Amino acid sequence: MRSLHDYGKGSFVKRKKKVNGMSGIVAGIFLLMLLMACGKTQNRGTENTTGTAVVPEYVFTYAENQAEDYPTTQGGYRFAELVKERTDGKIEILISAGAALGDEISVVEQLRFGGIDFTRASLSSLGDVLPKINMLQLPYLYTGREHMWKVLDGEIGDEFLGELESLDLVALSWYDAGARNFYTSTKPIEKLEDFQGMKIRTQEAELMADMAEALGAEAVPLTYTLVYSALQTGEIDGAENNWPSYESMGHYEVAKYVTVDEHTRVPEVQLISRSTWDQLTPEYQAIIRECAEESALYERELWAEREKTAEQKVRAAGCVVVQLSAEEKQRFRDAVMPLYEKYCSEYMELIEKIIAAGE
């Protein structure tokens, strides 16, 4: 909503000089036109497909911790556009990017109690409160992107979306977050032994910390926004993330060694609070699900492109990229295998089913 001040940008500041009669009349007419335009804007609301003014029945919040131009954020905007269009403006979803509504863990908590309506969250933020979901982010579980989507877009993925209802959350769709690699500031990681003595930042999730420890490093769970300064000051020697995050947060400027091991593919999920969901009619619920699934396909396309451009940018900046041999990568995988038993011992049959899907 624009105010009169927004239209003027200083045009109506009182002047010390007197204006003559004609200029005063012109100024008066111009002011009247602006007031009428402003009033029209204020009373107009949202126009539906027939051009009729519509006042939204619902205005919902959507929390996103990534930047405005990030694929997941753009996916959220597409979701909001689709919902507004298909409800003829009756549902409006306001995206708050850049962690404006809090970090991911606190946002999920707010979502559970209805303080926020929608979010996009990493499974790493959910694993500590729903241990079964750790299964989908076990290190070195997938052979590649195609393997993961074969699992998530099928019966297994639907089963896990349903599991989130126990947290008073309704899961809507899967978003891509690529594969995560290690990057360091002091030396490259070329073999398993290179982890020894290194302090590696991990997400604030027990499984991720245990993974770094299993490989031989000291795990330093740390908020995402603090990673750059921690690398710069030497508080940590390295971190792990996907190509777009490594590039967009500027981590490549202070940690130029990248080891492409693709240790985890941590899918992300679009969520709505159960209390918000229960307010909606079955018709609106169906529209929201449909729009979420369409936005997910859009986000995956954006992600694939962004992954390529991010890798190209950091390579052009002179970063050193280490490609592990198949034998060395197997050593990494062998080192973390005890975590499968620790976190998912009662689900080993399902894990075998996930692994078999990639063979």
C-alpha cells in the first residue's frame, strides 16, 4: 500500500518561495489527482480474473532463510503466485526471505504452534525431533540425483511426508537442495586421514555432527550465518554445503579447497502449520497441494541451473576442486557406516529398499 508520501518523494515539501496563481492552480489539480489515485489504490484490493476487486480471506506468512534470488526462495514465490491466482486472490501468501522471521530451527517450532503459516525446511532441521526422517539424509545413501528423486517421488517419499503430521505439520512437497561437499581454508581434503585435527562446521543437527566426527574431524555445530566469519578468523577450518550455498554466501572467498564427495543429499520440504491447514476448506487444501507440487518442479529446474553456474563461478575464482577416486570415496562411506545402525537400526529393511532403488 503506497502512502501519499511514497508518491511524492518530496514533491510536496513546502517551499520558501511564493508560487504565482497559475502554478498554484496547477499544483492543486495535480495534488487532487494524486489523492484520488491514492484513494483508488487503497480501496481497490486485489483484482480477480474477472477484474473485480477481491479482499483476501486469508493472508499467510511464509518463512525462508535463504536470499531472495536463491532457488528455494524463488520456488516459494512461484508457490504464492499460483495460490493467489487459483484462489482468485482469496489466499495471499507473504514471503519473508533472508531469515527475517528467524533461523530454520526456530521457524519450524513457530510453525508447529501456528506462529508462522508456511516454510521450506531442510530435513536436518527436523531430524532431532523426528528421528525416523534421518534415514533420508544418511551419508552416502544415494548414488546421485536420479536415485534420490526415484525414492522421494514414490511410495517411500509419500510415507515420509505423512510422518511429519506427528509434529503438527502438513508436508506439501519436496524441494531440491543438491549434494553437499566439504570445503576448507587451510588445506585440501584428498584422503580420509586429512580430516584429522580439522574443525569442521556442521548444521545444528546431531546426525551431521556425528558424520564429521566419524570421518575424523572435530564437529563444530554453528548457525549458517556465522560460517563466513568463523572461516575468516580460523574458528573453524572448513564446512560442508552445496555449490549454491558455498558460492552465494561467499564462503569460497575464505575457503578455497573443495572436496567433491557428495556425502549427503538432504532434501527439503515445504510445510504448512497444522493449525493453518485446518482453517482451510477441502477445496483450498487441494489447491495448495497442487500449487506446492508445481512450485517444487519449478524449484528443481532452478536448482539444477544454479548448481552449474555456482560451480563455474567458484572454479573461475581459482578454487581448488578435489575429485575423490571411487576407492577413496568408499573409505569415507565405510567410516560412517556405524551411523546407519546408531540412527536407523529399526529401519534397516527400509534402508536396504532405498539403496536397492539406485542399483
